[in-house]
Amino acid sequence: RPERVQRVSAEANDMDFVTRAFVDTALPVASVRYVADLPHKHRRQKADAPLAGQHVTEPQLDALIAGAQKEVILQTPYLVLSKPAQALFRELRKRPQPPRVVVSSN
């Protein structure tokens, strides 16, 4: 393991390596936004509804998911959907052309 740590450390300090490994291989995209939900959101929730003024997730995330046209990608180590979140995804499925939903847990 110490050899691997030394190798990775050397690579991280090698600007040519970083450019080849990460910059040259990057794909062009129009825009990317990272949005996260609040920790412990389910503990604040009673039965089927969030408390007054609270959202299932950050309001921005709710809006992004509801407005998805082609794809929703969820990167999470542990996915637990609250009742309101389940309802949100059910509504997506009812569309004539629902967006593809991808969950990655790595």
C-alpha cells in the first residue's frame, strides 16, 4: 500500500499526468449542477408529509427532478425515497415520454 500511495501522490503532483488523465479525457457539456438534499431529511418528516415549509429535498433538487426531460441521475451510496419523493417519481413515469432514471450507488 505505501507504494500505491507514493505513486498516486506523485501522479497528483505531475501536471502532465493530470492533464492527460483528466483534462484531455473530459467530455464537453453544456452545463452541470451538483445539488444535494439535506441529511436526516426523513427524521424531520411525519408519516407521509414533510413538516410545514420543508421539502422532501432541497427545493432546487425537487424542481430539477420534476423538470427532467431526458434523464435523472442519482449518485448516492444509500437511496431511501420518502413518500413524497416516491410520488414525484411516479408522476415522472406517467408522462408520455418519461425521463430515464439512473441510480448509481458507487
